[in-house]
Amino acid sequence: MPQNSQHDSPTKNRFICAVQAGQTISQAAHKNSISQQAGSDLWRKFQETRSTTNHHRSGRPKKLTSCTVSEVVRDSKKNRQKTLADIGNSMTSKLSASSVWRALACDRRHQRKACKVVFINKDQKRARKHWATDYRAFGDEDWA
């Protein structure tokens, strides 16, 4: 499961019923596809509050999880000519161009146009090497 995902109420209730029926927390968590840590936290919360509902919090949950960011980065690396809007539309959960930009900025990847690399042939490589060896000893004052 992604790091910031929430489990639905039926899954949490099945987990609580399994633990109450005598299964260990790790067994019940594995059976209900919940991580062991999330299962322990859920069981502790249930013992304290007798409920599994989420606490109210201000604001909207973020759409960009760490998994979504890595998916965006992977897609942008695969095709560098793709626009931000096209990358957002190709995600499993649709993202706006600004969200894609923010995800790439989190990974320190900023919008840059992919430049073409000019390949040189063997003769050009040989001529460049010859020129570099001839002028290796030149200093800054020699170029003036």
C-alpha cells in the first residue's frame, strides 16, 4: 500500500474482528492486506477509542504521494518530449500539469528542453584530440 493511503471501513472492521476472534495482529493484518505497523496502530486506536474512524483534520489530503511522484518521474524519464499535461493524463489518478510540475520539482527535476546531441565521427575526434594536445600548455594570457 502507498505510504499515505487510508484503509476503508470494511477492511478495518474485518481486521478488528479477526484480532478479537483470536488471531495475532500480524496474521490478521496479512489476511486483510494491511501492513503490520498499520495493523498495530489500528488495534491500539481501537482499544483506546473503541472506533476505527479517522480523526477530522483540516484541509484536503494530498494527491501526490511518494508512489505517485516516483511514477511521474519514471514516466518523464521514459519520454522526455512529453508535455506535463500528457504525463498527468497518463497517470492512474489524473493529475493537472501543475501537480506534475510540483512532483518533478520535488525530485529536483525542473522543466528543461531535451537538447539534441551532435555526434562526431572518428576523423573529427582525432582532429580534436590532436588540437588539444598541441595547445595543452597554453595559459589564459596566451589566448588574449
